[in-house]
Amino acid sequence: MQASSRAITSSQLGPHQDLIRRVQRARDGEWQRPPAAHTRDAFEAAGEWLERQCRPLILDAGCGVGLSTRRLAQRHPDHAVIGVDRSEQRLARDHGTLPDNALLVRADLVDFWRLALAAEWLLAEHYLLYPNPYPKSTQLKKRWQGHPVFPAILALGGRLELRSNWEIYVQEFALGVKTLHGLEGEIASFEPETTITTPFEQTFLTPFEQKYFESGQTLWRYRIDLSSH
């Protein structure tokens, strides 16, 4: 199957020149805006579900239609997997039965991260798979690494994995982590996994990943273990 997703174009030739300043500003600043009431309610319900699970937590941040949440839960049956997305329409799409160790939550992701940090949640694994490149150079503050919530993302700890079809985006995120914690992660191109039962069939975590791959685009992955931080 051949898809026709357009490759990302940008005037940037490398990480944004203002990235380090924005990361440092986020580290030194104090967030004043209170979380939205609907996200607070959703977070409390998710916390009650998590207590009943009694398993290490995997957070699928910006899970879109929830396909990645289902597949992560199937791959990690000894973990609880929470997928968060702000779109009720996306979360309602039918991608099969939700495993018992998975939960889909409609919430504002920025507020959900902040509430998780305030509640002292510690993640076993953290996935950022939903596209968030905002490729125009004027849009840096909309990218997670340029957003004020960036320090909270890292403070949740765990093994973090970011995926994108834009190499510069992944490089920026890695530079942001190094700026805050002095840690070097691993950046690499990759192809989706194949299974033992279907060795010639790729398993995609998200529909976006499949679309990019089938359009002939390179997929990029950044991995870092933040457990000690």
C-alpha cells in the first residue's frame, strides 16, 4: 500500500536558535494558570482507576484514536496504560476492544501532565507519538520542547520515547532534555516492528506512523531513561 502524506517542510535547518532560552525560561518560571475543571475531574477518575490496577504506569500522551494505547497495553500486560487526548471524537473511533489494563481519558494534556506531577505520579514508560511538530520557525512555543510544560513532562520520569517524521523536531527535544538534565538520549531512524506470526507485516503504533512510512518518509525515534531524574 502506498500513501501520499506530505513531508514536513520548514525554514529551519537545525534546532531553533531560541530553544535553549525557552527551555531555561520554562525551568525558572512558575505556572500560574489553574488546570481546567473538566481535566481535573478526568484526572481524579483516572487516579482511582490506576489505584485499582496496582501496576506500573505507562502514559500514552496525545493518544489520538487510542490505537497506540491498545497496542501498548497488549505488549505490556503487567502494566497499566493510560492514553490521554483532548478530542472526544478521536477517542470514540472503533479500534477494537480496550484491554482491561488500558484506559482512555479525554483531557487537556498540558493540564493532565501538571496534575500528574503534582500528585507525584512516577511513570515506568512515557510515549509521545502524536505529531506535534509545528514546523514554522515562529511556532516554537507550540512544540512540546518550547512549551512551558516541558519541565513537567521530564519530571514525570520513566523511559521516555518520542517519535516523529521530522528529524529536527526530535533533535530539538533531545537538546531540551540535555539543557535541563545534562542527559544524552538516543536518536535513530527506525522501521515499525514485525511480529513472529506475521514476519512481513509491520505493526504500527499509530495511524500517522503508518501513513508516514507508506509515503516513503523516514521515521525518527528518541529514547531516554529519566528514571533517576
